[in-house]
Amino acid sequence: MRKVADRLTREHRPTFSVEFFPPRDAADEQILWRSIRELEPLDPAYMSITYGAGGSSREGTIRNIARVASDTTLVPMAHLTAVGHSVSELRTVIGHFASVGVRNILALRGDPPGDPLGPWSPHPEGLNYAEELVRLVRELGDFCVGVAAFPYGHPRSAELDTDTAHLVRKLRAGADFAIAQLFFEADDFLRLRDRISAAGCDSLLIPGIMPLTTMRTLRKTIELSGANPPQWLLDRLEPLSDDPKAFRAEGLDIVTELCERLLAEGVPELHFYTFNRAKATRELVSRLGLRPPALLPAVEPLARA
């Protein structure tokens, strides 16, 4: 049974992981699997597949994560949310993951269907907090469990101290690590790491990284971070909005600079959101030296500013 925690503790150099979302149709599934196969030779520490807003893509997550477990050399991690599920249904899903060889679960409370910032209403026979889901997963078997962290605080948290306390409770409930939601500057992540440490928690915190290749990915980063981007970032990217090639080159330069700072600060692992594409992640892995050269397939060189 391959576990994320084992991969992360056994590596003696910085590594990376990748995240995908479930395909909407057969064409999307071909794109997903082409990207998985292109990244597989780079031996990421693990790969994950999201559960979808409101649990809407449950079947796609289960089907594709099972295929990763059986047909690839990758270490798979499945996302799981409490949205719309009774405890009995959650037990069934967790049991199915175990039956297909998936022993890594990212336990999330999840967002309300339709409006992520709308009022939260738990299933009448379900769970109300990610902390409870962590405990449930732990009770059901020998799983490695991850949780989400928010550098700027969860949108529902009144202030950062309260949000940090919630995160520490999730970790102490049995989570092995936390993946930080998107952020713009290394210091935003490092301050979160410091808050966790000040609370007496030494659990591993992993930064989530979005390759900035298009205006769409910039907008998605802003949306998922829940924070306004710094002016210096907009000054570098917005003038290039009508030049896709230049925007992509500058965006990857910015992300490379961010990752280099994180690695210099001792961050042992970077988690890349792929948008189900492989090329930008491969280029960043190559730039950052996260895989030995012998494992790196050829990529087109990018001009550096």
C-alpha cells in the first residue's frame, strides 16, 4: 500500500505532486489520461483527483483514481467531501477507495452546491466539519489523510487566529499533512507555516501552485485564493493579456520565482494544479530541478525575462 506520507518522508530532496479534476466526458477523459501519462515518468510524490463542487463528480473521481491505482506507477490520492453525503455513504466511498488500492484521502468539508460562499447546510445524517471527516477516515482503516489550509484564512473564518486554530484541530484529529490553497507571494505561505508552528503543531504544510499560463489561470488563482492579487503581479501580467505567448512566458517566470523562494525557505514539496494539462508542470519541474535530468523528457525551452 503506497502512502503519500511515506513518499514525502523518504525523499531526501524537494519533490512535487500534481492535481487533476474528473473529466466531464470521453474527450476530456482522453486529455486527462494523456496528461497523466506524460507526467508519470517524472515520478511525482503523488497525484490527486478532485471531488468536484458539491460532490458532483463523485463517480468520475472514483473511476479514474481506481484506474490510476491499478494501471500506473503513481501514488494516488482521492479527494473526498462531506457535501450531500450521510455518514453511511461516506463509509461506502471510503471502503471503495480501499478496495481499489487507494490509501490516501484529502478530507474536505466542501462547499455548498451552486454557491461556494452560500450558507452551509450539512446532510441530516452527515458531517459538519472536515475534522470529523478526518476522524471517520482514520477509524475505517490504515489511511494517509491530508486536509486543506488557507494562507489568507477560510472565507468563513472571522480572522486568521480562528482559522489557524481550526487547521490545527484538523491536523491533530489525525491528518498527516495540509495542502495550502493558492496564494500570490511566498511570504503569504510562510506566514501560515509560522502560525501553525507557533500553535505547537509540526505537521507538514505543502504549498499549492497554479502555473500562470493564461488569463483564465490568473482569474482562477484570484478566485480560489479569496484574496486580491498584489499590484506588482498585475503590472507584470495585465499588459500582456492580448499576447498569449508573452503572457505564458512571463507567468511561468513569476511562478518559477515563487517556487524558488519557497524551496530556498526549506519547503520540501510543491503541489501543482494542472488544469488537466502536463506541459506547464513539466517545464516548471525542469526549471526547478525537481527530478534528476535522466527522468526529464524533452521540453521546449522558455525564454527567461
